[in-house]
Amino acid sequence: MTVDRFYFRQLLSGRDFARDDQMAQQMVNFVYAIGDRQTGDCVLVDPAYDVDSLIDTIEADGMRLTGVLATHYHPDHVGGSMMGMRIEGIERLLERASVPIHAQRAEVEWISKVTGVEKQQIAAHEPGDIVTVGDIAITLVHTPGHTPGSQCFLVDGRLVSGDTLFLDGCGRTDLPGSDPEDMYDSLQRLASLPDETVIFPGHMYSHEPFAPMQRVRSSNAVFKPKSKEAWLGWFAR
């Protein structure tokens, strides 16, 4: 894949979009745009807060929205009610563009319930499915733990890791649908990725916005325990 063809942008809520939204500033979510410059096709990962601005941003780059990739159902990633506030997300996006919302099958019902989007509008996937954007292949990596259908996206040596893996720490496992044992297994699966794989997390919870897996694996405390039992003793909450 040539660098010129591969389109990839990391956009931070409260800074790159939704600049006047206090919730967006507080939550520091990343939204990702992945596409094929040659065909102009592009998907957004976890569009929330200011959907029109996100679409306008990729269109200004000469891209057109052809789909959404959802890491999981939480409102700061796909829209819905959170802490008494309504976050804009895929429901608004579908008003502007009729595109598929790609999610793991285990997450479809949750996404529909939180966002109000009909299940028929959500493309249900199995672990290991590939979504093609132009000529760019994105592998869907099922990583339950934070939620039942949490998933990451592997593309061109990058892992968009959502709330499964941060550069420091991992997603919470004390929320509805969370499972600490599943999280341990998912993190072990991600730990086996090549050293040079670049991790792009779902939130700006560290000084750096991204880092290679080799560094994350060596510095992130979630990879320190040597067994599931030890991990559960440290991190199950």
C-alpha cells in the first residue's frame, strides 16, 4: 500500500472538532478517519459530539463518507445519553449519509438501544471479518472485556484500539456488559501483535497520542502480571 493512497487522520474531541463542547473537552475522545485517496472512500471510527464537523473535515480532504466503524456502544463513541447530556452520534450521521454502521454482532443490540438507530441499519460482523474501504482492507478484531462486542481495527500496521487498550491502562471492567476475564484474554491477544504495530487509542489518556506496541507492552502496567489470576487481582474492578 503506498503512503499516498492510504488516508488516515486522528482527530481529538474538544480540539480538532466540537471545540466549544465541554463534554467533548472533558472526555478527550479520538475519532479516526480511514480511507483510500484514489477512490475517495472513507470511514469514520466512533463519530460523536459534532458529526457534521467530522464529515466536513474529510470532505475538505476530498474524501466521501462510505461507512462507520464502531468500537463499542458507549455514548461518547456512537452517541446517546451520558451523565444527563445527549451526545450527538450515528443517529445524526445517518440523517446526512446513508451508510452502514459496522459493529460486532454482540454489540448490535446495545448500540441500537443507546443510540435509537434501528438494528437493521447496523451491519453485524463476526470476529476477523474484513471491511474494505476502496482498496484498503481493515480487519475487525473482537476484543470483549470493556463491553461484550468491543472491537479494534487493524489496518496498515496500525491498531485503532478503542477503549480496549490505552497507551497507559485499559478500559474499565466494572460497567454493564464488562468482564475482567474477557479483558485479560483480549489484552493478551493484542500483546501478540508485532512490535512495530502502532497503537491508536480511543482517548487521549497519555502524553502521546499514539505509540508502537513494543513500547506500550513494556510500559503499560496491564501487561505486567504473569497470569490471569494475578491480573484479576490487580485490575478487576
